[in-house]
Amino acid sequence: NQAMDLDREREEPLLQKSIWLMEDNRLQESINLVTALLEKNPEHALGHWLQASNLLRRGQREQARHNLLKASLAQRTDPFIAQSAKTLLEQLQK
């Protein structure tokens, strides 16, 4: 359990940095950080949501849909992120 808690603590600064990079339009750098996070934790709902946000800003809708779908499956562990991803997926289908 302590090891899992330490991993979560390390994820938080990476997520924050990724958001800052995305907001600064440094999308590839943000994508690289999120990719590293997802390699360690492929089920990380917020990571998938952030990756989708980066990809949408780059116009890569199909790849973003894949990440949103993964995020939407986290209803039990991350219900807010899952619902947000589902809503965004619905909007992309219009």
C-alpha cells in the first residue's frame, strides 16, 4: 500500500506539469509526460482525459476518442472523470 501511495504522489506533479504545458500550448511536451504516466498506469483515467485534451488541440480526433473511451470506463474508480469523458465523446459524435 505504501508503494501505491508513493506512486500516486509522484503522479500528481506530472499531471500538474502536463496541464501547465498544455495550457502553454506546448502540446508535444505535455503528450510526452502523459504517455510516460500511462505507460506506468494504463488505466489512469485522468491521464487518458488529459491525453485526449492534448490530442483534440492538435486536431487528432480519432486518437482522442480512444483516450476518452478508456477514461469513460473508470466509472467505479473515477466517476467524475468517466462522466466528463462520456460527455466529451458524445459531443465529438455530433
